[in-house]
Amino acid sequence: MTKETNSREIVLDVLLEILEKGNLSHLVLNQALGKYQYLEKQDRAFITRLTEGTLEYLIQLDAVLDQFSKVKVKKMKPVVRTILRMSVYQLLYMERVPDSAVCNEAVKLAKKRKFQELSGFINGVLRAVARKKDSLIFSESHICLSLPQWMLSMWEDSYGKETAEKIGAAFLAKRPLTVRCNETRASTEKTLEDLKARGIQVTRSLFGAALLSIEGYDYLEQVEAFRDGRITVQDESSALAGLICGVKPGDFVLDVCSAPGGKALHAADLLRGTGMVEARDLTEYKISLVEENVQRCGFRNIETKVWDATVFDPSMEGKADVVFADLPCSGLGIIGKKPDIKWRLKEEELLNLAALQKKILLVVSRYVKPGGVLIYSTCTIDRMENEENAAWILRELPFKKRPIGALLPEFLRKDCKENQIQLLPGIHPCDGFFIAAFEKERIQ
């Protein structure tokens, strides 16, 4: 068996875990890449590209299969459905893979999984797609962008048709990994030069001096700057929350929904060894993710605690100089990284999430001391979870707006609305993210 066939079989198993068993895409893929780390870089790149591509274009791939197959996708056997999906992705989007190889390997894979009787069906469907692929036309925008219709329509209502389509297209585009330099460990300049010396392509970010985009590395855990805690993975949009929060030496910072700890690590770095950050999250597993990053980065001014953010903690009342409330949300801004959001999320869930966010805000707002700062943020682009909740904070809680325009990079200031900013993929070079800053009113 060739390495290429082995790689396809790995992809098949990964996709079955995600699409048929409902496991999270980024976790399953990362586990598989870790398990097969001994494979050549080219093989692991193939596994990553084919898995991610199939998930990103799933809605479109199903539309193509429904056009060329008499048996509709929903009625196919799971293994057959998955083999066809990943094969159609190769035919449409992986130009270096010959069409004949795609069809032949799909048949071999079906036979190996005991579906010999359907090998002719699989071969026929794929060869029909291969013959007609250059003339395929997707008349519906949501199929072209591989998005649920309700999702695209919602963005069209909020942002207009042109912006909505730019958002959808951005989710399908590839972007380099963004990392933030922990300047407590080493200066950004020193880290940047070290990365370049090791053959890694580095680009400075427009969002802040300590943010870099990196490409050309084999495996993140093999990058020395990551292993020794000089860099940590954090999107530019998320890092803005730390840049605008106004952390001062000696502050006490509370991060109430912390995992995997990006904002807590950022705050600890900004404190330069002073003060204290407490990172909380709901489960032992989530806190273990934070602790892993804290240990790797070597911070001694971070404590962790398992805590349900909906439950009030009297010991924290009025104690925090800064509270980060980056709350559970629909995740619509990070579909580019977690494409399974597209088919997992139901429109009716948005209302429940917005209500959960208010419930948490009612609790955690009490932890901010008078004159202290509350940073409310989400990784979504849904107005109900974002602007409407920000307006609710001003109406219902003892806070006033904390202007952030002067603290933002110059190119973002035009999009700032006093104390808040909505970042949109395709419009801004980052994930979709919402940030609003508030200051707690002082007792007269």
C-alpha cells in the first residue's frame, strides 16, 4: 500500500469521527497529526489539506454529489458518503492530484472497507464529476460559498450582500498562523530574528508590535520559540482585547472563561511579573489547557481555578481591576478555523446564547471594582450577541462606555464606535471578533 493511500485512509477515519460521530474537527485532526507525526511532512500536509478542505466545502460538495448521484447524500452509507465527499474535493480543488488517481484510490478504499458492491457506483459518480467539473456553475451564493442559507441571509441583513459574500469567501481563504510574542521571556525583535534564522517565514502584524504571522514551519511543537514559551498562538483580533484593556503594573485581572488562556497569558505578559491574573473556566479539562500554556510560557503571576461563570463568587466581589468576559458564543467569526460550526449551529441557538451571555454578565460584572474595566468580547459576528448585548450592559448594569479608539491600530479607528468594534473576516485581516470596553461607575 502506498503512502498516499495510507494518507487517504487516515483522512477517511478523521472525517468519519467528525461528520458521523459528531466530534470536534480541530481536536480530531490534531490528534491524528500527533499520532502520525512520523509521516513525512508532505504526507501530513496532504492529510491536513484534504481533511480541512472537505470540511470547509462540505455544503458545496454535497450539492455536487446530489447533482451527479441518483442516491442523495443523506441516504448514502456513511463510509461511502465520506469517500465521495473527500474525493470530490480532490477533483475540484487539488489540481496536483490526477483525476484518475482520485477515482482509483476511492474505489480501493471502498473495497478495503468492505463496500466492493458499491465500487462501481463510486467510480461512476466520480468519473462523471471529473468529466463535468470545469463546467460546474453554482447559481446560489450560499452553495458557492459553502454556507447554510440562513447564515448568509443573516449576514446580508446585518452587513449587506457584498460584505456578507466577502465574509463567506474569507472563511475559505488560507491564512498564516498568528502568534504573540511573550516579551517577558524575550523581546519581539530577538524572537523574530530567531524564527527567521530557523527558516520560518515571518510577517509583522498591523495589529501590534508583538504580533507575528508565521509560515513554513513543519510542526508547531518543533518550533523552539513555541516550546520555550517565547510565542503563543493568538489571533490578532483576540490580542486587541489585551491591548485596549488598560492593564497597569500591580493590577488584579480576572479572566472568567479563559481556556485556552490567550487573554490571561497576554495580561500576565503586560504586567511584566507584577500583579496577578486569575484564569477560570468551567471544567478541569479546560483549565488543564490553560495550565499547559502557563507552564510552557513560564508565568508565575497566573493562578487557575475551575469555576462556573454563571455562579456568583462572593470572594471576588469588587476585587478585579480588569475582568475579561470573552464568553461562550456562536463562534461565527472563526468558521475559517472551525468549519464544523457551519453545520452544527442552528439559527434558533443564537437566542439562547445571547441569553446565556447576559446571565454570565450579570454575575461577573460584580467582580469589577469601582473605576475598573470590563472587557466584553466574543468570536462571533452576530449582532444579537454583540452590539445588542453591549447596549444591554449600558442599560442594565452600573457601567459607562470606555472609549477605545485611541488605543486601536490606526487602520481600525474608522470602524470603532466609541467603546466597541466589530471585526469582520474579508473586511479586516483577522478572525471575526467583537470587543466592547466598559468602566464601572464609581460610588458617589
